[in-house]
Amino acid sequence: MPLENVRNILLVLSGKGGVGKSSITTQLALTLSLQGHSVGVLDIDLTGPSIPRFFGIEEKKVRQAPGGWIPVDVHTAQTLSPKADTANGDAATQGQKVGAISCMSLGFILANRSDAVIWRGPKKTAMVRQFLTDVLWPELDFLLIDTPPGTSDEHISLLETLLKQVASPTAPPNQLAGAVVVTTPQAISISDVKKELNFCKKTGIRVLGVVENMAGFVCPNCSECTNVFSKGGGEIMARDFEVPFLGSVPIDPAFVMLIEEGARPVYPKGTLIEGTDVSSTGVTRGGKEGLFVDKYRDCSLAPLFDGFVKRLLGDIRGHGVSNEMKRRMASSTG
């Protein structure tokens, strides 16, 4: 049972393509790591495996071992150097300990990253099952599963295999914690993502929260954050389906530069994101030294995701305690 080492499994879902699931998955993983948790990321978007690119580990390859594959390390557990001063004088992250991150993706297995994956449904479902049964994960607090858009063969195979594994007597209690659903603000995206929420409802997957991605644009030249694609559609959808709304995430060109070039994010004085001042002081513009997770601490989106993850963890722990109390009451009355 390769997933026995995993305490909590989180799915990242969307009924729409191009909404930024891999971006959200990456930042959830980085934030969990910054909060001291060990994290694994499983990329089952077989035709568009982008997780290796996001973490800057495209050139690495998985290793074969007796019993399965060894995932690729992003970084090991360690203590980061003091964070550069910010406009609000935050020193809470100085000397902070981060958990390890490791990844598994079809992108590590392809001979060339530009190779097209032209597979029929049965081969896709077999690959998904193999990812869930043959990857030798280390001890993980969280496994994030980045999924393709829609409710297709991969999703059905994923759920069938996961439900069998989490039902094992040796699996941790409440191992399948639930799903984070990603949308963008536009009505055309919302209409497709509603199908994913219905999918979760029919299959019994608990929705931990909705994230509205691309809700705003952080200008790299001034302090403005403009809602170029409108804002609020994700929150309304979450309210209609009676699921938690985690928040809105703007497009940040500095985060794009961090992914594409490894450049440390820098912001002009007075930049406000959701009321938080993320202006940069004492940070070298375009500096590329340091770990990816270290540079992400200077990103304007890091405080947003810190709040998202704290809410998710509170929900997961609260649900686990509730279920344990129900089991004890059932056993005492039985």
C-alpha cells in the first residue's frame, strides 16, 4: 500500500481547463511546506503535465526501485535563512523550518518534454492506477493530486483506486481529506466548474473550498491591482453550492517570472493585495539565488495562500475530530 505513508490526500479539481489548477497546486504545496509540513505532489494531468515546469525540476528523472518509482525531490526539510525585510516589517519567517516537497509526473518519464501523449482511455486509466499504486512516497503529511479538467476517465480511475486504498484497514483515518475546486471569475468558467461541484456531490468527495483564480492583475510598474476579468463569480458559486470560499487570487507577473526565470519577486512601494502591503524593501530585483520556496516567501500571493492553507487545515482537523467522536459514540452505543 504505497499510500500508507500519506496522512492526508487533497485533490485539486476544476471542470474547466486553463483556470490555473497547477499554479494553485504548486502554491498550496509551497505554503504547506512553509508551514512545516512534508508534501508530495502527484500530477495526473497526463496530456499536459506541467508540475515539473512549475517547480523548476524538468530535467530531473524518476528512479526505479524494487516495488516502484521514487519521486523527484524539490527540496529537503531544512531551515531557511532570514527573510528579507518587507514594508510591514514582518520578521515571523526568519529562520523558519520548511517541510520537504517531492513530485511525481508523467513529465519525468517522457523522453522529451515536447512529446505528445496520444493515448486512449484504457491506457490513461492504467497510468493513473500505476501512479497511485507504484510510487514509493516517503512519510508525507499531505499528498496533493493535480488533476486534468473535467470529469473524464482519469477522474473515475482516480476515485475508484483511491477509495479502495483509503478503505484499507492500514490506511490512516480520514485519509482522503477532500478537494479544492478552482475557477476563474467569468460566467463561462463558472458554468463548467459547477459540473465539477456536482461531480463531487455525487461521488461523495468533500469540497474543502473554492479558489477564484485570475481575479485581478498586479501591475509590476505601479501599486495597482485591477480586476481585468471581473471578480466575485467564484464566491457566488460557492455560496450557491453551500461550500467554503477560500478567496480570490490575482494574476501576478512577478510570480510568472519566478516560475519562468527563477527571479525573486519585487514590488513597488504601496502595492496592496487584499489589503496587505507587499511592497519590497531590501530585496535585489531579479535575484535568482536561493531555493524556490525561499523566493516564494517574497511573492505577493504567499500571504493569501498562507490564509487559505490555515483555513484548510482547520477544516480538515475539525472534520477528523468530528468523525472520531461519531465513531466513539457509535461503538459505545453498540
